[in-house]
Amino acid sequence: MTRTDRQRWLLPSHLVEPGGSGAARPRRTARDWAVDTALFLLAAFVGLLAADASAQYTSETVTLLDQLAGAAACCALWLRRRWPVGLAVALSLANLVAPVAAGALLASLFSVAVRRPFREIAWIGALAVATSAAQVFVRPDPTTNAGLSVALGFILILLVTAWGMLVRSRRQLVEALRERARRAEAEAELRAAQAQRLAREAIAREMHDVLAHRLTLLSVHAGALEFRPDAPPEQIARAAGVIRDSAHEALQDLREIIGVLRAPGENGDGDRPQPTLATLDALVDESREAGTEVVLDTTVDDPAVVPAATGRTVYRIAQEALTNARKHAPGTTVTVTVRGRPGEGLTVDIHNPAPAGPVPHVPGSGQGLIGLTERAALAGGRLEHGPAPDGGFALHAWLPWPA
């Protein structure tokens, strides 16, 4: 239970159950009842004082009518929350002939100042001042100076109206702060959801880029063993070794990803070095051992000077491209070209021609290239891919390399 829930009875109903214009009218709280009762008693007290003062120079019949009018005006205050403008107009007119309605009129003016726009406050206040001034001539009091009565009425109306507008401003400030808090909470939830979504996408992208390459190697060599049961023993042994090594590497990569997901210090596998541009040669050698002809052409003399994030992105791009070539264009020669220097950026061009024969259907989600595009964008670069003029497939990427 929040502090607001524990103290609901201390708050106005509009703060306890805020709602729009179409919302049901909120129920009164204990505070509302206490305020209404206090205003009723205060208006009755002011009315009794006015009735006692006017009884000295009016007949008993007029005094009785004043008392009845004052009682009706005080009872009407229970409607000030629902119809503040109508009640204020009615009490202003009643005050013209019945001075005992002055207390109820002031209470209704306070409600108008709290709830209505300034334009309505202005003309209702002017009406109240006018009827209060006219009352001096409609019900003259021989014991009081007329000018003093008009000035006193004007000051009271002005003070009550100003007090109501002050309360209104404070309530608006509270509402603004509450709305700001609600908006901040909603934005925090949105940011948390977006962060979770980005984290899931990053994990999915990393798992695809890392594991797809290894599992493709397993699939290729397992398929070769299946279709070549009469292969020489040395080829079978070599294929089995590649399968064993690929499975081992896939497990290592999976442990690496799981280690990243865990809290720091829970698993040492999360500290395994990440691939960089310097390890691109090892990736190419691995693909060649799997039976893919790869031509690597690079003008980067010292891969170690390439930023780690850029080098890792180049590695993942090449890894995914080689995996796709192995699946969709087996038997072709893949050309990997890496060029660039500090200040100009790093370009990666990967091309494979169309396969000579029919291509076996290999299931795929198509998310790998989408993930590469996102990865390049996150690194501050761009990536394009599509069919090549010779019927093959080409991939071009540019990544920043600060001077």
C-alpha cells in the first residue's frame, strides 16, 4: 500500500480518482465532506450575523424570510461541486435581496475560482460585486455607511476569489507533477523494453553468426560421409576430424555466449578473446579445410591497428558470407577483399560466382544477412548485398576506421 492509498481520505476526490472528461464523477472523500461541512457552518454563521444585524430595522416577516433564504442558500452549497457556476449566479441574485446569503455566496465564489476558467471567474465575480453594491440600495442598512459596505463587499469577494485561484494553481501544479511522474515511469518502462529487445536481437545475431558457421561445417562433412561411404580411409578420417573440431569449436562458442549472458565472474569462458581482423586468416584456412576455395586479398598491413569493434565486424561479415557460399554455392571460389586505411574507412567485398550444377535445397531463415546489416549499422557503417552481374552473389560493406 502506497502513501497515497493510506491517506486517500486526506485528499480531494479529483486527486484520488483523476479522470478525463468522459470519466464518471469521482465519489467524495472524507476530506471533501469535512470541507463541505465546514463551509456550510461558516456560511450559516455569517448568515446568522447578517440576519441578527438586519433584524434591528426589519419586520418579523422579513426577518423570517431572510432566515429561510439563508438556510436554503447554505443547503445549496452541497451542489457547489456539481454546478458551481449556476449556484454562484443564483446566490448572487439572492444576495441582492437577502443579505443572509452573503456567506454562501462567498463559498460558491471560492468553488468557481477553483474549478472554472478565468473568463467565467471574472464575469461571475463582477456579477457578485454588482449585486453586493446594489444590495446597499435595495436593502439599506441605516446603521452602516453605504460606501463602507460596498468597499467591504468588494474586498471580501476579491480575497475569496484570489484564494480560490491560488488553490487552483496549486492543484494544477500537483496534477502536472503527477502527470510528469506517470510519463517518466512510462518512458522508463519503454526504455527497459527497448533495451531488452535490443539485447535479444544482439544475442540472436551473435548466436547465428557464431554457430551457423560451425554447424554448416558439420553438415557439409557429415553429408560427404553419407554420400561417399566408399571414400578412402584418410579422407574419412580427415572429415571426421573436421567434424570433431567443428563440434568442439561450436561448444566453445556456445559457452562464450552463455558466459556473456551470465553475471561477470561467474564463468571464465566469457573472457575468451573475441575474433578480430587478425584472425581472418584462420577463418579462411578453416573454410579451405572444409573444401571451400577462398581467395583472400587484403591491403591492411597491420590488422592489429584496426579498432577491435571494426575488426570483429569484418570477421563476422566474412564468416557469414563464407557460410552462405558453402550452403548455396558449393564448389565455387569465394573472393574476400579487404581494403582501407585510417581516416578513410575499411571496405569489405565478398563475391562468389553461380554454382555450376544444381544447388541442393538448404533450409535457412534469411536472418543472417539482416543481422549483418544491423551489425554494420551498429558499428557506424553500412552493408549492401545482392545478385552479382555474373549470376553469383556479391556483398559490399564499409566500416569506419578513425584516423
